[in-house]
Amino acid sequence: MITPGLVSITFRQLGPEAVVDLVVRAGLEAIEWGGDVHVPHGDRAAADRVGRLTRDAGLKVACYGSYFRLGVSEEADDGPTLRDVLETAVQLGAPWIRVWAGRQGSADATPADRARVADDARRCADLAAEAGLGLVLEYHGGTLTDTADSAVRLLSDIDHPRLKSLWQPTKGLDAEANLTALRKVLPWLVNLHLFSWGPGGYTDRLPLVALEADWRTYLDLARSDGQPHAALLEFVRDDAPDQFLADAASLRAWLPGRD
């Protein structure tokens, strides 16, 4: 089953109440709350308020989108601590916490870099499990999950039942290559981040429906494993609420029983 929702950082300019209102209007069912603006790391009061706001609206908290970097954050003066991230996620009522696989792309990382991230991931996943939560790796450039092969190698090396993965299309790959990447990551998949970009990438945002054929294929593959996933919209064209509502309508139409 796939639950449609939103990544809250899509609308950093809006307060949590406005974000929840938009998601309800869009007919979506879940939110990944970001740890930078809407639910800051360590702000347990904000987490409690936003969690209640979400549930009172009949929505689910899909994930806590933290900016904790494995092998990096707790060594940095300005990085969030795992304790702050865990306590915030618990207060929010999030089942999963998004974390980042270091600060280096796979092509630049040494074996020692990979080992440091993997060791920290096991430690953090153990602590998350004690709190009743799990960790999911952001699937993203500039980290050890910048390719499917590197992500699978890392996940296999860590080999922890409470360490899983997110997935999103990679800029520069065609639909078939992205589908192959998703197929490789599928055994660890929790949620997908959905957006449609043109050749210019992040600054070349399109209506979601512009890549309908691609997204239908990705969603069909995600659904094939029989596991629950959330499909979460982000990077809306012009950061426009009206475009989000249109994208949400497209997403609902692609999911059985939600159009």
C-alpha cells in the first residue's frame, strides 16, 4: 500500500497550520516534517504541537526529516546531536527519522570514510531502535547514497534491521536507469520523494504530471513488494500551493482507490 503525502520543506515559507491545511485540501494523508523550520531539532514543544496538529487533522506523520549526518554531525560544532533528533522525533510521533550518509559523494569517499559512516549508522540505529524508531537514509547526491550501487553497498555493510532507505530520481538519469536504481534499493525502501524536473534540475521544476509515465512505473514497482510506503511530494514548481494541489490530484489518480 502506498500512502500519498507531502515533505513539509516544500513549503518552508508556511507555518505548520497552513501546511496541514494544504495537505487536507489536497486529499493527501501524511507529512514528513522537516527538522530545519517546522520542527527544529531539539524543540520538543514544537514537535508535540505539530504532531498533535497533524493527528487532529486525520493525517499521519510519515517521517521526521532531520539534517543529522552520520559520521559528521556529532563531531561538528553546529550539527544536531542524535539525542536531540531522537527526542524530537519521539515527541512528534514519527516512526522514522531521515538521516544523511555522511558529507561526501561515493566517488570521493575513502574506505575509512565509508567505515566511519557505517559504524556511526549502527550506533545510531541501535539507539533509534531503543526509542522504538527506525532510521532512513536520504537518497541524495553528495553522500554515500548518491548511486544505487553505493547505497546498497552501504546498507548491506551496515546490515541493521532498523536502518532503511528513502528513494528519489537522480538528476541526469533516464527513466529506465532510475527504475533500475529503485529496483536495487527496493529491499530497504520505506518512502519515496516525488517531483518532476526538466533537464535543468532543481531550478527547472515541472508539474508532476509532466513525467506521469515515469512516476506510474516507479510507483508500480514500489507497490510490487507488498510493503507499506509513503509517496511524498516535494519541489513544487514555483513553490506554489496551487501547483501542489494539482500535483496532489495527479498523484491520487495514480494510486488505486485514491482518485
